[in-house]
Amino acid sequence: MKHKELIQLLGFKPKENTSGIFQKKYKNYFVEVDFIKNQINFGKKILIGDSKKTIQNIVKPDDWVVLECVNR
């Protein structure tokens, strides 16, 4: 399955007035997947590991697993 198909199955929709960016709203919170920069932006409330970063590069399959876990 292609990545754009996967995120759409997870409920992500193309972000208005952009190209290659998909987002999903969770109550008052957004997560974005940027296919141009190959990044997942988890916003300010979700921190990745001990690094306290909120943006994760999409470089390996495990990165998509993290997104799916956050989505659930």
C-alpha cells in the first residue's frame, strides 16, 4: 500500500491551499504529514522519545508505525 493511501485510510485529508501535505484533526489538535519534506509533524503536545522533538523525518518503515500508534 502506498503511503498516501495509508494516511487517507487513517483519516488524513489534504491540507487546504497546500501541495503534498495531509492533516488530521483530533479534537483541538492537528497532526500533519508532509510528503515534500518527508516529515511528520506531531504538533506541540506529542514529543518523540527523549529528544523532545515534535517533528519526525520519514526515513524508515518504523516511522509509519509511530504515526499509526499515535493515531490510535
